[in-house]
Amino acid sequence: MAKPHEGPYPERIEPFDLATILPQLEHPEQLELLGRLSPSRVAETLGHLRPEEQYRILHHLPEAVARAVLNEMPSDDVADLLLALHARQRAQLLDWLPDDYREKVVALMSYPENTAGSLATVGYIAVREYWTADEALGHVRKVGREADVVYYVYVLDALGRLVGVTSLRDVILAAPGTPVRDLMKTNVIQVQADTDQEELTRLVQRYDLMALPVVDSGGRMVGVVTVDDVLDVIEEETTEDVHRMAAVEPVAEPYLEASLVTLFRKRVVWLLVLFVAGAFTSTVLRHFEEFLSKVVALALFIPLLIGTGGNAGSQAASLVTRALAVGEVGTRDVARIIWRESRLGLALGLALGAIGIVRAAILGVESDIALTVGASQVVIVAWASVVGATLPVIGRRLGADPAIFSPPLVTTAVDGVGLIIYFEIARYMLGL
Amino acid sequence: MAKPHEGPYPERIEPFDLATILPQLEHPEQLELLGRLSPSRVAETLGHLRPEEQYRILHHLPEAVARAVLNEMPSDDVADLLLALHARQRAQLLDWLPDDYREKVVALMSYPENTAGSLATVGYIAVREYWTADEALGHVRKVGREADVVYYVYVLDALGRLVGVTSLRDVILAAPGTPVRDLMKTNVIQVQADTDQEELTRLVQRYDLMALPVVDSGGRMVGVVTVDDVLDVIEEETTEDVHRMAAVEPVAEPYLEASLVTLFRKRVVWLLVLFVAGAFTSTVLRHFEEFLSKVVALALFIPLLIGTGGNAGSQAASLVTRALAVGEVGTRDVARIIWRESRLGLALGLALGAIGIVRAAILGVESDIALTVGASQVVIVAWASVVGATLPVIGRRLGADPAIFSPPLVTTAVDGVGLIIYFEIARYMLGL
């Protein structure tokens, strides 16, 4: 054997980089490049491509090579690939897998997307609790080349139930005759196969794990989710949150590859919802139309006042949304949050109200209008801060994703009342 | 030895959970609980607390125990703790470390926050390339108990320069006499100690690493950053981005623990910037004041029209910002982005313009005003989409963090011109 890392030159290129290059090459070039790699290297490279691209490449490789590559791919990748194919293509690839492996892959395919089961690979190492450390190490030596995870060694009983976990380190450091039973930890951090992937990432982050075992409802081992899959899930979930934070339904495809129809649908939904909610501002202004026609100067400050209110509300909402997401606050803290935001909102409002008066004075409006602008700014900012901070907490309590309390939504939610505040203060100050 | 995981009952509780419980206990209870744990378990638990809390606990433990715990802590945690202390406390703790370890920790302390060097631990395993696999495994057995990372084995030359890396798996699977030279990979993915932590997380994500070696400018090994630290960095960076996306300067402290003064400062900065930029809307409206006084009904739709424009611009901005962040698009794609957004913006504008006309009709305004509202909505949404998508690209080219192109900023940027579009179209349609 020897030199596993020192093959011909493409073998030294990182799989991620190969995957970046591959789609830029013509077919014969792709085959020429892949032909210089070991099947396990090709499998790793395919792991960075999307299922359709994986299939296109497998399809063009000589069948013997394609079979070898498929058998080297982690079982979660194989399951994802098969799920993306048409029935006939799927049957062909399934046919290439050895019987026992095929069974496991088919089992993984039954778990819905975004669950722990769909992310799990069966390439873990299992030992029995009555084995010695030496026997366990011998087993690792036998199956380690094929495994996707070797640093944890899982202990299963005769029925395949997960009863403990130990690490390759502990196996190596133990005296050879030590039974695995004495090396294993029995309260294993694990998840059910139908656990949502977001919950799973939280466990890996908290408990500093490199892999998390997945079991079925009977406690039988299904597979393990590795930390690199967790990193991918985090990237995916962050993208969803960033999209939601700007009132876009999450778009799964890369921006330049998503069809215009998809982008249109993901955006128009929220634009329409916000338009309908925002239409309340026209109703409010209609109500004050006569008043406005007497003092047109009031109109000059409408965008500025409600814009600032929206900004203050958005700030409060996103601070609280993030604090909820990482578990710094819970719904039980709602009173403390309101108390903080009332004081903060008032302080921020006073600062902005002061420069609001200056701004109005510069425009040369009458002094009672300038004072109206200043006073309204104080109240609007304070009010928007409290509302912005409270909405995500209420949303969480109702079971909604707090990320939907985006700046656009918060802004829309506070605009109408902001206008009422402005005109009521104006009515009072101007004595109309 | 035996049973490392089966000590007295608190030993079976996860460090993360112990760290959650500890701050809720009184001092004597804390000491009683910690007294039942091994020093390495206490060290792991402290790793989940902040430096001030770590010190408070170390300070109250019997000195011999505290020394042992400190020596079990990963060196990056020790460096962070020491940096947070006053000179006298720091001197005391430094005194508890063995000479050679102290030197390494002091070296780590010299790297600025948020760099790879500040995250690195010196608890890695180093071997020489002329050792055999068997010698390397023997070395792992000798030092593995103390190490923070055992699944990678780093190969250093006589000067401490990183020349290769291999895995514990390859060492175990190799024939005993195989020289390490034949097992190692020489093009090691590595970072300089002053590399920004964001760049570091990108490498770990791309190349599916569990630890990333950090070297100094001479190529000498400084330490390794482990994937659990990378997960913490990602959480921290995501918090920063979420805050920036709502125009808040990133707040490092948990929401309920940050002082009101801190929260005020982090928020008022952006509110003032946006206020000043938004004040342009008053100038625009002042320009059209006479016109507005003749047709007050136009004012009814100001918040709705520019609000929708802001929403459309925010959507485009955040799609492009995220695509830039994950590398799906680059600044070279600016023409394609503008071309996509022109068409999308027009389609979205037509949809919203149509319901804008309906909304105006419901309010019972004259038909030429309703048509003005509809036409303006088309142009404003199209224009805002293009501007929103372009700003992050321009920002990236100028070296700014695209996350600052938040919905509040984009909304403010498009409001003024939105008003000009509205009133110019009105002037044309109403023939004034």
C-alpha cells in the first residue's frame, strides 16, 4: 500500500478544488482528469457537486470505475443522489451496490429531507461491549479504510441498539485487555432519525461533537451525522434566515442559477403581503387629508419620521430575534425586554427628536411644526422599539420562526400607527 | 486506570450542561460539585463559561486543584482567560503553568483577537518524518491523553516547521515499519497566525477539516484551531451579520446583559446616519410642496409607494449579499445581476402597480391619480431592485462588508429618488 496521499498529481489537489474545476471542463477532459484519481478521491470530489452533476459524471465513467466510485461515496450522499434520479436511473445505480449496503441506503432514503436520518451515513465503526480494547483496535484496522468516521467507536448490542460510545483515542490508550464496557460512555448524546436538522446542529455545537449518532424509534443505530455535514446545514439555514430577514421566501438555488420565475414567486408573496398591510397608511392619511391640506408642510416629514421609526423597530427586532435564536432570551423574558426597550427607545427618540427639530428648522418651517416633528419622533421611536422587540417574542410563543420579523415587516407594522402619532401630536400642538 | 467515563455521578453530566447549572449555584455548592469532578472535566466545563466566571471559580478552588485544572485547559482558552485578567491575577496564573507551556501560552496571547493565532491550541501531536508508523503510534499513546487533537498527526522538521500532516487512521492502518514520510500529505491546508477568523472558517467548511494548523511567517507551527472553535466563530459572525442587517453595530454581549449605554451607542450611530441620509426626502418634498398643496391626494400614497420600493430593494440586496458571502457570485457578475434584476424588478413592479391602482380606486381618488400611483409603483420597484442588487457588489469592490447593505440602508437609499419618480410621473400624468 504505502503513500495514500502521493499518487499522480491530480491526487494531490483537494476534492473541493477539483469539484470547482470539473464543471468548467469538457467531457473528455473531465474523464481524463478523473481517470487519474483513485475511486475514493473521485467519490470525495463528487461529494461537493449537486446530484444531477454527480449522475452526469458517473454516467460517463466506465462502468467498473463508476461502480467503485459509488461504493466509496458516503451513504448519505448516495441516498441523496438516488432520490434525485428517475426510477430507471435509480434502479441501475442500486444494482451496482452490494446487497447489504443497498438495504442500508434504501433505509436512509426513507427519511424526509432536513431530518437527521437524511443526513446520516452508515459508514461508522461498531463494536460489542465484551470485546477488549485490542479486539476493537483490530476491528478498526480491518474496516477503518472504508469507514467515514473512525474517531468515535460505537457500541451496539446484539439487536443493533446503541448502548455506548468510546473514542479511537481511548481504545488506543487503554491497556490491550481492557473490555470496551469499561471504556464506553453510556449516556450517549444521540438523536432520533426524524429530528429536525436545526436541532441536530444545536447539539453538535453545544457538546463539541465531531459526529452525532442517529437512532430509530427502537433505539437501533441508523447512522452518524458528521460535523462537515453540520457545517453545510448551518450554511443552508443561515441563507434561509438572511433571505427571511429581507422578506424573501428562502431560495435554495444559487442566485444566478435560480430561474426568474422562482425568484419572482419567492419575492412577490411577501411584497404583496406587505403591500396589503402597508395600505393601512393610505387609510390613515385619508383620515387626516383635510388637516393635511391646511398644513401641507406636515407632509414634508412623513417619510423621514416613519422611516426612522421603522429603523428603530428593526434594530430592536433583530437584536431580540438573534438572542432568541442562540438561546440568550426566552419568551419568559418578555417583561424585561419591554422594560429595556422602553428606556432605550425613549433615549434614542430624544436624540433623534433633537436633530429632527434642527432638520425642520433648516427647512424653514414654522416653529410649532418643528416642535411637532421633534415630539413625534420621540414617541414614534420609543413605540417602534418596544413593538419591534416584542413581535419576535410573541411570534416564538405562537410557534412562528422569529426570523420572519424582518426589517420590512417591522417597518410596515409600525408605519400606520407612526402616522397616527404624528398627526395627533400635530393636531394638539397646532391647536387645530 | 480503566473507566474514564464512569466516575461519580456528576462526571457523567456533559460539561456544557454543568456550565449551564454552575452559575445558578451558591459558591459552596459550586465547590462541592466541582470537587467531585476530575480536573480535566472541570477544565472542559470552564471552557463553556466566560473568562470572568472562569477566574472566579478557579480563584475559589483549592490551589492544587486550580493548578491541575488550568493545566488541563486548552491553551487557547488559557490565553483568552489570561488576557481578560488584571496584571496581578495574570501573573499568579502564569506562575501555575510549567515553564515550556507558559512560553507557548504567552506566544498565543500576542495574537490579536479574531485571528487564527488567538484561536489556536498548542495541544496537537507532532512527529518527525523519519519515524515509523509504529513509533508515531507509540508517541500518540504517550502524549495522547494530554492532547486536544489526536485525529490529525502533524509532521514538523527540526526547526518546528510544518512539513506534512497525516491522520491517526492512516498511522493505525499502515504497516508498522512504514515511515511517516510515506503516510503524510505535504500540501497541507494551513493558515498564517494573523489570518482573519472568517477566512479560517471558510477553509474548514470547504475542505471538510476537523482541525486547521496555524503557522507563523516562517512556516513554524503555532498550533491548531479545532472545528468546535470554528462552530463558535460561525455563531459569533452570524450574530454580527444579523445585527448589521438591521443597521446595528454588532453587540458582543448577550442582549439582556449588555448595558443600556452599550446598546444605545450601537444603535444610535446608524439611526443618525440613516436620519441624515433620509433627510433628503424632506428636501425632495419641499421642492414639490406647491404641487402637493394643489393635489393633496398624492400624499396618501407616499408611505405605501416608497415602502414597497424599499422592500423590493431590500430583497434584491439581501439575495445578492448572501450570494457574495457564500461565493455564488463575484464582483465580475455585476452586469448579469443588473440584467436579472431589471427584468425581475419590472415584473414585480407590474404586479404591484396593478394592485396599487386597485388600492387607489378603493380609496376613491380620481382615475388619473390612480394611474399615477400604478405607473410610479412599476418604475420605483424596478429601480429599487436594480439599486438594491448593485449596492452590495459595489460595496464589495470597495472592500466594505456587504452585510452593511441592510434593508434600512437600502430603503433609505431609494426613498428620495422614489419620491422624485412619483412626483415627476404625477406632473406628467396630471398635466401640471
